[in-house]
Amino acid sequence: MLHSTGLAERIAFGRTVDPATDTTIKVAQRPTTALVGRLLIASTFLVFGIGKLIDPTGTASYMAGAGIPYAHTLAIVAGIAEVAGGLALGFGFLTRIGALGLILFLIPTTLIFHAFWNLEGIQRQLQMVNFMKNLAIMGGLATVLAFGPSRYSIDKKIREPRQP
């Protein structure tokens, strides 16, 4: 019996149109989707990183209020880390290193600045939302770390074999 794969199954599982010709289950790469995902994650870090670098005093004040020592220096370091990581993701250059660096950056940031368990009322809810948002971003970064930047990246271009 000839069976063609439905559109939903092809999108969800990357299966071929005619499973009778190819019975192996494959996951089709989605390089455009990977690029869009990287750009969306990168945009968050670029916007907030540039904001920290434009107003390091404001960022340092917020950090000092949370008990962070050397807040002004660390505000600049945080801004540079976010911009560098965002650029790495966006361009797909040293992508896995950028993703790992941003995950490591987000762990203490999330635990220190979004400690909702120490708060009450509306502040607790707001910080829980930010905490969960950061967990979701870390999940996206972990996916990039696991699967790499995909086809549309500088990393891919560098790793391609050179044509004679």
C-alpha cells in the first residue's frame, strides 16, 4: 500500500513524503528556523547588553542594590558579555562557545536578580515570570549548544571543506 506522509508529520518529524522509498526515521534540518531562533535569542542579549554599556551607572546602581560588590566594573563586564554572546549567536561565529558563555552568565544572574522565593505579592509574581523567562532562554541556548548554529552561520562556512 502506498502511503504518503501528511504535512503535519513531515513538519513535526521531518519525514519523507513517501515512506515506502525510505523507511529510516530522520529529523530534517531546519536551517532557516535555526537562524531565526538564534537571531531572536541574540536580540535579547544585544539589547540588554548595549543598554548596560550605555548606562553602566544605572546598571551598577541596580547591582549594588542587590549586594553585588564592584558593581560598576561588573556592569561593564556583563554588558560586554551579553553583546559578545549575542553577536556570537547572531552571526553564528563560535556559536557553541557563545551559547555556553551565556548559559553560565544567566545562572547567577537568574538566581541573584530573580529570586522570587524571597518576595511577596506582585513582586514575587513579576520575578517568577523573569526567572522562568531566563530558564526558557537557557533552554534555547542549550539547544543551540547541542545542535550548533546550522547552515546559515560563519561556523558552518569555516568548517566546510575547501573546493580545489
